[in-house]
Amino acid sequence: MTSSLPRPSRGLPDIFQLFETEWPFAVRHAMRVETFTEQNDFVLRCELPGVDPDNDIHVDVEGDQLTVNAERRSEERAGRRSEFHYGAMSRSLLLPTDCDTDNISAEYDAGILTVRIPRRAKESRHEVPVARKGT
């Protein structure tokens, strides 16, 4: 059984909290993600519960790197005790080389951000003829 009472502080960081941040030098919280291929798309899903998709989620692509930035804003409440993580979150990942970064779509539903990136048709391999100089 889990206790809802706060754990006493002994001057050491909570070991579980270390694994939930981009340890050891993090200012931002880690964002849980999964990637997979579905049909002809590369798909990235991010857990972002309690985030306003209109104002607090930003998806950027630069070259072959995709970055998701988000922020969960805290609300002041009387007698509050919370284990939620508030603040900025960010994840960057390299995309497969065959991704069509000009046609990315993103959708937020029930706390999950789904980013779909179509993949280009694979180019066929062909041999390049080598000519002799001067002929």
C-alpha cells in the first residue's frame, strides 16, 4: 500500500524523482515518448496530460531533428500537496532520413500528442557508370 503522506526529507533527493527528470543537470522534466511506424508514417506519441495544446505545446523541425516543447502550468490552491510535475518539458529526437518533414501533422487528444511524419518512397539503388578520362 502506498502512503499519501509526504516522505521525510533527509537532505538527499528522492531517488524516484531523479529518474523522472533529465538528470543530472535538468531544469526541465523528461517527457515520456514512444515512436513506431504505422502504415507509411513515422509516429511519435508524447504523454502530455494537463497541457493546453493551443498555447503550451510547440513542435519544431530543423533539418532532421524534431523538438517538442510543452509547459504544464501550476494553479495555486489552498492546502495543496501535489506529486504532479509542473513547468517546462522538452524532447528532441533525430528523424529517420526518409521522413518528409514538409508534411508533418500533430494532434492532441486525451493528454497524448501524436505527431505523424510521412515517409518518402525509398529511392532505388542504381550503379553509376564510370567513364575513362578523355574518351
